Amino acid sequence: MLEQLRGRNLAHVGCTLGLTVGLVVGLIAAVIIVQLGQTDAAANWATFIWLGTAFALGALGFVLGGRVSRRLWGSDAPSE
């Protein structure tokens, strides 16, 4: 399987996995916040938490996927 991925940038794969996990975890956190808050502001906070978690884990997945790609098959950028 590793041979099929050779030469590909895994940052996009990491971003997709990060977004998927972020949406699920953020949704669970949002439901908990709404259940505990029971106010009008709780829905706003739940929305910010949900979107923030999805964005943060998507960005983290992109960065980590890029690092894994460079580590597996070397960097094509000249080193400084």
C-alpha cells in the first residue's frame, strides 16, 4: 500500500481525516454545551466550538500529513 502512495502529498489526506474527526468531535462537544447551557447563548457557543474544532483539526491534519509526506519520501524543496 505504501508503494501506491509513493510520491503523493499526504497533506490532503490528513486534512480530510482531520476535518472528519473535527466535525464529529465538535458536534459531540456542541451537543454537550447545548445540553448543559440551556440558554440562547449556548447555541452560539456550541456553533463556535463546532466550527473551531473542525477548522483546528483540519489544519492540524494538513500540517501533519505534509510532514509525514516529507519524512516518507524526502522533501523536493532545497534545504536552507
